[in-house]
Amino acid sequence: MEVSIKVNGKSYEREVEPRTLLVDFIREDVGLTGTNVGCDTTQCGACTVHLDGAAVKSCTVLAVQADGASVNTIESLANGELHAMQQAFTEKHGLQCGFCTSGMIMTAVKLVESHPDIEEDDIRHGLEGNLCRCTGYENIVRAVAEGARRFDPHSPWEMDPAEHKITLREAERRARERSRT
Ligand code: FES
Ligand code: FES
């Protein structure tokens, strides 16, 4: 079957089998391997991407179901600079082997976009569908809290509504501009 799926802003028209999973389309047809496959059975969240703006496990979606949709993967976040949530994971040591990390970050970004004042319990609850076998989760929760702080409209961090992301450099530039006015 022919599908047309926009991935990270670029359209891909491909012939796929009806059983092709969206995660396999992303990894094999598009060639973006930042989205991982940990279980293939909807349990681990390593395959989380944004599908038309919602965080979904891409092993639970068929490529044909995503026909005409817009998908964003972990590769879409950094733009010369790490995304604020990626930076927070780096600073707070929210990863060890890194296998779960792209899925964690894609889930976390959607979690805090609409709830910048998110509490620790909300973070733990929001990440329930993402499993990590290395970290014990404590640093992941700290990282997401730090990422959320950077999404707070009252902090120097601002989000570009068009891009749904912010970079450290851009945040610092905006903060400097504000301090001059
Ligand atoms: S690979 Fe999709 S949930 Fe584990
Ligand atoms: S850092 Fe290894 S699975 Fe999470």
C-alpha cells in the first residue's frame, strides 16, 4: 500500500505492507534510528514519537494508520543546540545506556508542554508507560522537572509555539534582551 507520511517536516511516499509498524517505517524506510524498539508489544515506550502532536508508542501504530499524518521523532528536537529537555537530561544525568532516552524525552516534552508547573507525582505518573532498566528513575524525574522549569513562562525559558521547542542559546538571548528593556 502507498502511504505518505510527513516525518520531521519532510514528506515520505513509500510502498509498505499493511502490517508495517510506524516504528519500522521510521527506522527502515525513513532511516531515522533515534527511535528505538525495546519490546514491540506496547510496554516499554522506547519507540515514543509525536504523531499529529500527541506522544504515541510507534510500535502500536501501523504505517497505514499514519497515512497523511505528521510525525516528529527525537531527531527533530535539536536544532544546532540541544532541546531544553535534552539538555536537562544531560545535566541531571537522566540516562545511562540511553536506550530508553529518546522515548523518555519525547514523552516528557509532551508532558510538560501543557503543564510547566508539573509536580513530581505527575511526572512519575506521566512516565508510567516508559520503562528504564538502568537509572532507577530518580534522575529521570529530576531531569523532567528541570526540563519543566525551563518551559515555565516565568522563567528565562520560552517555547517557540511554531516549533514546540526552545534552545539554550535562544533562551539566553531572549533573557538578555529582556534584561536590557
Ligand atoms: S517498542 Fe514500542 S512500547 Fe516497546
Ligand atoms: S538508560 Fe538504560 S534503559 Fe534507560
